Amino acid sequence: MQLTQQTDYAFKTMIYVASYPDRLVNISEIANYYTISRSHLTKVIAKLNKQGYLTSIRGNQGGLKLGQNPLNINLGQLVRDFEDFPLIECFSSTNQCQVTPQCRIKRIMQDALKSFLQVLDGYCLADIISNPALIGLVRGE
């Protein structure tokens, strides 16, 4: 299974913004840090903003900050918000596969996808920040 570039950029953006909780960051800063296209990143950030993962502050001193506590940002949900998961043809609404009526691969793939997402559901943004204790994020056990 391979996630799209948009999801990769979403993870990178969220990690970067979470790493600087004491200040606003801007799109150019993130794009330069990861050496990725500013225009592609802008689209991802717009979606992150719309979904409530980020908050955008406009103006001269504006920038981005997390829209939620990193402990509350679930990785499984983030992936669901960015991925369509057309794993194989029979997942598509335009399925033309001749063997679909006799085939059981779709159910198996659905089980695999469910397992994949269940693993991600067990983690939050704070879990993927290199040192969450430095920014005051320690998960209660």
C-alpha cells in the first residue's frame, strides 16, 4: 500500500507545525525545509485548515498553528481525510472487472485496509513528534 503525496505532505506539515508550538509558521518555511513545491503544499494546507487540523492566521504577522492538541489528532483519521483508497479496480464505482461476481479479493483487501487503519488509529500526532516531552506533550499511561 502506498499513500499519496498529499498525505505525505500533510504528515510533514503537521509534524513541522507541531514542532514549533510557541510561534506561527508559514508555508514558504515548510516548503523550504522539506524542499517541496509551495503550490502543492498550499493545497494540502488548505485542506488541513478546512478539516480543522490547522488554524491559519492571516495578515503581516500571520501564519499557521495547530488547530487541535497533538494528542487529539488521530493519524488514522488524518489518513482517511486525505486518501480515497482505490486499492484495486473493484473498489471503484466504475468497476469493469469480469470476475467480480466470483472473486473474493475485494473482501480480503477491505480486511487488510481495515487492519492498516486500525493500527494508525492507535496513534496521534504527538506520537510521531521526535521529542514530545520538549513541547510539553506526554501521553498519560
